Amino acid sequence: MTEKISEVFKDYDKLILFTSKKKENYISRQEDFMHKSRDFLKELLDREASSEEKAEGFCDAVAEVFGKRGKLRRGQALELGFFMIYYVFPSFLLIGGEEARPFLNTLRDTWNRRFKQKMNYSDYDSICASFYDTLLGFRLPEKDKDKDS
């Protein structure tokens, strides 16, 4: 699994950086991520094992690929957690729908315990809706709402 985890998390540090046009960047990067990772994530969801076994295996592989003696540096653990929130969890939901939630709850709990974090996850649509434009620090009205006026 470590080889596949390496591929899933490839360039994670670049993917979590958002520049101008944040929402558009996220949408494009999420599509690219799904294209390259869909098969592995679907395979993991469909695997004949308990949610606990799959979650432990996933976290073990992350620790092996990125850690030293099973431990991640604090900063790297935070970056990987951020990547999980923005890319991995929403992708699992896009692939498996609501049926994936029991596994995702277990994965979240296992990740938080293993890497000493307190993260949660969200779906792709909620993340996209959370982006907004600002000008000089002021939030601009959403473009869709302007069209309705």
C-alpha cells in the first residue's frame, strides 16, 4: 500500500497552496487528484476488510512513507491532515457517496489518534461553497446572488 499512498500524496505540499482564484484552483486540482487517485481510493473502499483494518492500514502506510519510525513531524502531520481534508476525504465521498461515511468516520478517528490531530472532514460541495472573493479585506457578494437581483 505504501507505493499507492506515495502516489496519492504526491505533491501534497503544492496542492494545498492556493493562490488567486482560489475556488477555480481548488476545483481544477481536485479534478486532477480524482483522475490520478480514483482507482486506489475506490479499491480501498471496496476492500473486503473492516473499516478499522482499512483505516489502520492507510495510516500505517502514511507513517511509513512520510515518517521516521512511524512518527510524523508536527508540521508535516498538519500539512498531510490539511491535504486529507481538502482532497482525500471529499474524494472518498464523491466515489462512495453516503455509504462511505462509516469508513471515513473511522479513518478520521484513526488519523486523529495516530497523528495527534483534531480534524474533521467535509464534502466537495461544502468546500467549494466555502471559498469567497475579497477586495481590500472585504468579502465580495457572491456572483450567483448578483445574477438573481
